Amino acid sequence: MGEPDDTISGFYDDDGTKIDPNLMEKPSLCTTCRKDDEKKEELLCTLNRIDQQGEDEFRCYAYVSKYDDNANEDKEITNEDEGIRF
């Protein structure tokens, strides 16, 4: 018999309830983002979606369109209103 696994891992809300990001609906903005398929961005994107769960409007300040060949991924957003909203 193996020992019980006391490791806490995953995502939890402020009340301590575990969140399964696979059960969350992905905003359509995310599906058009160049970073959606990048493994190194997955954690940050997931945290952003969890943070905005239940909000009327989804905002992403890291959004880069898959369809914009002229998009500069390193562009620094200096004004909060410059982020992409959906």
C-alpha cells in the first residue's frame, strides 16, 4: 500500500476551493491569440482566465493576434486602456 499523497497542487480560489481549468470555458479571444498554443504561456493565461471568471468583460494585456503578421509581441503597454478587451 502506498502512502497518502499530501501534496497540494493545482489552482484554488480565495475560499480554498480547487479549480479545474479544463472545465472552464476558454474566452474566444484566447483562441485567436498567438500565445494560446505556447506551453510557456499556459500558466499565465490560465491564471488570467481564473482571475476574470464571472466578469462581464474579458481583458488580456498580453494578447497577440494569430492573424496579425505585423504584431509586435514585445510591445509594452503603457496605458491600462490599451489592453485588448472582449
